[in-house]
Amino acid sequence: MAPVLGDEMIGSDFKISGAFKNLYNRQLTQIYEHARNLVSLRKELIFHHPIAQSLHHSIIMQLLDGKLLSEQIKAELAAEVEQIKMQGGKIPHLAAIIVGENPASQVYVSSKIRSCEQVGFKSSLVRCEAATTQEELLAIVQKLNDDPDVDGFIVQLPLPKHIDEEAVTLAIDPKKDVDGFHPVNFGRMAQGLPAFLPATPMGILEILRRYNIETSGKHCVVLGRSNIVGTPISILLSRKGYPGDCTVTLTHSRTQDLPAEVRRADIIIAAIGIPEFVKGDWVKEGAVVIDVGINRIPDESKKNGTRIAGDVDFESVAPHCSFITPVPGGVGLMTVAALMMNTLKACKGEIYGR
Ligand code: NAD
């Protein structure tokens, strides 16, 4: 009986995965139990039951599938690289510098290098010891600035404490700054001029665009004001055009009554670095939720005793949303895809010419 009720209410484009599957199953059992207690099993009665209504909200929720989109983007890039090769053009070349042994940084850099291979880009990885001095690192940056074969490069952050990240970011040639962290690119972005957009906000825009999510006139609440996510995405979504034209509220650690601010949002972008911080009762029905957070938390059910959690409490938030990104499988993969898009733009001279 329960599966019949589920089939009637699921709809064709509903996706069940991970934590949401548990939530869905729990709600389905609940509604089935209640339905069994009803004298009549008429469909209208079931649909108007409060639990059915709450299940209905869950059902219209759609996962924003970063894995699927990033694969689509990489396939598009690979096709373009094939064309370039056939025409004898220059193959895009991304270089990455990593300093020290930070395990998360190792994972991020490897995934960037792997993505280069997938799309047919050339890649170079410069590994530096944790004890590398700032002068030595700046010399490597200069070498990559001067190398005509390297179209773009990144310096994986965070850097060891003895190195000034700002000095290193400033040393990167803005024409090769495919992470979009240099103030020249940031300023150009803010003024709506062609620029390398920072990869994570660019990945978020790509999610909104590819899922045709309406942004014009919407109220977007951004949590977190970092230079690489919160601040740039708040600027980008308030710009004229699509995806943009939002009214944006940028919130941070000093914001008063954060839940009240978040409740006003049509679009929520969480980038604060606190696991499962945004709760279901902060979220307006039908809101779009973009979870940027990548936090490692203890989980005894996992082999290594930990799991990755976002900044959003998925289980309590998902039933209120129209769209939500999972973690993992959401923004993180789109960040890498955006970096690949920027590298191709750099190779083609789309932002600054060749
Ligand atoms: P950050 O860590 O530099 O800064 C955190 C921000 O959150 C600050 O602006 C701070 O004001 C705000 N904040 C902290 N506590 C708060 C509170 N209690 N209430 C409201 N605001 C609060 O930010 P970041 O570098 O943008 O990183 C945020 C999260 O996003 C982290 O989990 C990080 O790992 C993740 N991240 C993911 C990607 C990706 O590709 N998915 C990329 C970058 C960062």
C-alpha cells in the first residue's frame, strides 16, 4: 500500500539520494500509518492531510546535482579542446602550486589535476616543501607568470603561516589568475567588466543558470563575507542581468538575529564553515538553498570515523526547499568545473586578449 501512495505523489523528476532518502522514507512511513487510520482512503483526503502536505513540500524539492552539471561542463570543454586540437591550436595549460602537506589541499589539487586530464588540458603541479620561504614562492609565481605555455595557474590556499597570502595573490599576473582572487579581477568583476570570476561563486552562478532558477527580484541572503565566496557572490547576484538582479543581504558573524534574516530569503547561500548550521525552521517554504560549506565532522558509521558535512542541516532544511545542493556532490565539484572554464577562457584570451 505505501509504495502506491508514494508512486502517486512522487512525480517524475523527483530524485532520492543519501540523507534525503532516509527523510523521505520516514515521511512515507508516517503518511502511510496515518492513511491507514483514515476511514476513507480517498486520494483528496490523503492529499489534504497535514503530513501529506509536508511530504508534498519534500516531493517538489529538487537536488541541484553538481556532479551531473560538472560532468556536463567537462564534456563541453573536452569537445572544445578536441576542436582546438584538430585546428592545430594551443592546448590549454593549467599549473598549480601547492606548499606543504595539508591533506585537504592535497585532495583539492589532485581533483583539479584529474579534471585537467579529463578535459584534455595540459597540467603542471609544482610541489613545495612546507618550509619554502615567501621569496622562493614568489620566484615560482614569477616563473609561471613569465612562462608563455602556462595559460593560468593557482596557488592552493591556505599557505603556511609564515607566508603572506595577500602578497602571493598580488604577485600573480591577473591575466593568468584563473582563481579570480587578484584585486584586479575582483574590481573588474565588481564593475561588471570582463574578469576571471572567482571559481566558487562562478560555479554557483552556473548551477542557477543550468537549472533555470529565477533570480530577478528575488531576495538572496548570503551567509559569510569571505573574499572568495560570500562577498563576491553577493556582488555577482546583485549585478544587472541573469543570474542576478537579486536584492542581496550579506550576513556575517556580527549579524543580529540571523535566523530572522534567513527566513526572508528566496535564495540562501551558506558559506560560513560551521557544520549543519542553517536549520529547517530558518527556511521559507520553497526557498532555493546553495550550501557551500565543506566541513569534516566525526561519524562513527564511516570507515575513517568522519564524513563531510555542509553548512546546512540537510535533513531539516530539505523539506522546505524547492531546490537544494547536496554536500558532497554540489558546489565543490562546480568550483573545479569553473576553474576549468576559466582556464579555457585564459587560453583563448577571452578576458584580456592574447
Ligand atoms: P571563511 O571561513 O573565510 O569565513 C567564514 C565567514 O562566515 C566569515 O565571513 C564570518 O563572518 C562568517 N561567520 C562565521 N561565523 C558565523 C556565524 N555564527 N554567523 C554568521 N556568519 C558567521 O569563509 P569561506 O572561505 O568562504 O568558507 C566557508 C565554507 O565554505 C567553509 O566550510 C569552506 O570549507 C567552504 N568552501 C567551499 C568551497 C567549495 O568549493 N565548495 C570553496 C570555498 C570554501
